[in-house]
Amino acid sequence: MYTYFFRLVFKRLDPEQAHHLAFRWIRLAARVPVLRTFLAAALAPRYKELRTEALGLRMHGPFGLAAGFDKNAVGIDGMAMLGFDHVEIGTVTGEPQPGNPKQRLFRLVKDRALINRMGFNNDGSLRVAARLASRTPVFKPVVGVNIGKTKVVPEEEAVADYVKSAERLAPYADYLVVNVSSPNTPGLRNLQATEALRPLLSAVREAADRTASARRVPLLVKIAPDLADEDVDAVADLAVELGLDGIIATNTTIAREGLGLKSDPTLVKETGGLSGAPLKNRSLEVLRRLYARVGDRITLVGVGGIENAEDAWQRILAGATLVQGYSAFIYEGPFWGRAIHKGLAARLATSPYATLADAVGADVRKTA
């Protein structure tokens, strides 16, 4: 049914326009008491065997919404209603910014992928913090906050810009993510180099501890799939050294070659980050490499090319305690979360593992 609706309506709309329309419907539904209760029962069934503890937090399951869908923390309840166990908002920058000129979002339907060069369009950390502070939740998913660099801030002032956002947002975040891996902000990916990343993560950690002193806010870093293997290892070692809580692997890719893309070459050549199914293999490779390096010392979050329960299960076996999705939601629709949870529960039931936690990293441990 949704596939037909997508072809009939959303496919005919500009991708960004379609996103805003669908998100508006989701938010409106979440404001109607009887309707949201019915939809949550239908779309977000709970499976006790999928209950997950990660980052010192308890969740109904391991499946969350990746950053980029709800940039400004305006639809958290709506996304929880659709079955996401955690919702990562953002990316939020120190100052509000409109992002890059439109058109900046493209569908590669034949590849079940997206290309975006949004450029961190968001309301800024001050307004988003105020919105989180005034929120009266209907549903209570874990809420992560993803922060990035304001475009006009020069690279040498990036640390102060991240600190500003961390100070404002940490008190309202269940966990905090430092995004240094988007390809759409000039110079941002340079911050993945360990000599730049070490002072940045240390400063954000101090800012979060200073402003959310009543509790320790878990801190994660999100990395690109385009890092060389030795750089992945370096980030993993740095995360352990600094006592980081987790790594999110991975963001979008700037690669186009070797991905077997079938869409119109004109679309494929659009600049920006590619997400969706073509990213699957490399994201899984990075995740496996990270788990082989860090084991259970920090939490790994698998994202990139997850389309179905089998993809999510493979990420868990490769070392992910949590998994996230976004692009496939555009193609799968509102029953996607339900299908992921049902499929994960079925795979766990037929596996040799007593709990989901037992399955984390099992494939990597077998080959170690």
C-alpha cells in the first residue's frame, strides 16, 4: 500500500517538499490522543526480548532514527509513535543557518538511496535547547542530540563552536554526538584526524560535564565510511583513550565508484553525501573493524544502508549494540519500524543466543 502511495504522491514531489509534508502528517497524528495511541499500538509493538541497555540507558529495542530527519527536535513523539526506540535529533549547530541552496536532496529510487547536500540547515542550538527544555513528552524514547560546526565558523574556531552547542544542549540530551563526518560543511571532515579530534572531544566532554553536572551525558563520535582503515583504527584507539562512550558508524559517503549505482548518471553525479542501500557493505566493514579493535569497551552504533531486519541483525552480529536508519524509511514507510522489530525478534528466537546482548559482535569473535 505504501509503495503505491509513494509512487503516486511522494515520487512526484520534490524530495525535500515530500519530507516536510510527511513529517507534518506524522507530527499532527502524534498530537491526537486516540489516534496516536492506536498508531503506536499498530506500528510500535514491544518485544520483551529486544529490550536493550546501552550507554547506561534502557530502551525498548535497539532500533533508532538516525540524525537528519528531525533536525530541530520538533517531532520526537511522532517518530517514537512509528516505532523508533531512540531518536537522534540534529545535526544542530552553534548558530542557526539555512543550509545550502535548494535543490539539495535527491532520490536515487533504483538504488534505494538518497544524495543530500543539506548543509546542516537548523534552528541553532539556542532555539533547539529551548524546545527540548519545554517539551512535555507523550512517548519517552531515548533522545540523542547530534551537534556539528556552524558553516561560517573557521576551522580553527571549531572547538569553541561545538562547546557552545554542548553547553546548551547537554542538559536535555540522553546522549550527545559529535558529528565530524558530514561532507556538506567545508573542512568538517578534517576534524576526524586524531590531532584535531582529541582536543575537540575533550572540550565537548568537559562542557557536557560542566553544564549537566547532575549526571554523566554519554558522548559519541560519528565517523565517515570514507576513512581509510588505518584512520578507523586511530579513531577507535582515541575513543578508548579518551573514555568515549561510543562510535556511530557510519555517516554518508562521497564515493560513487564501485557501488553499482543504477540510477540516472545525472543524479549520481550530484554532489553531497550518498546514503541508503549502496552504503551497506562499507558501513558493515567499518563496524566490523571497529568492534575487532574496541570489543565491548565502548558502544558501537551501526547505521548506513540498513533496509530490513536482516541488515539490522547483521550489524548486531558485527558489533553494534544499537542500529539506526533513515533513508530506507523514505522507501518503506510507516510500517518499517514494526517490520524491523518483528524480524529481529524472529532472528533472535532461532539463533543460538539467549539475549540480544549475547549476539553483539558474535560473528567478529568467531573469526578473532
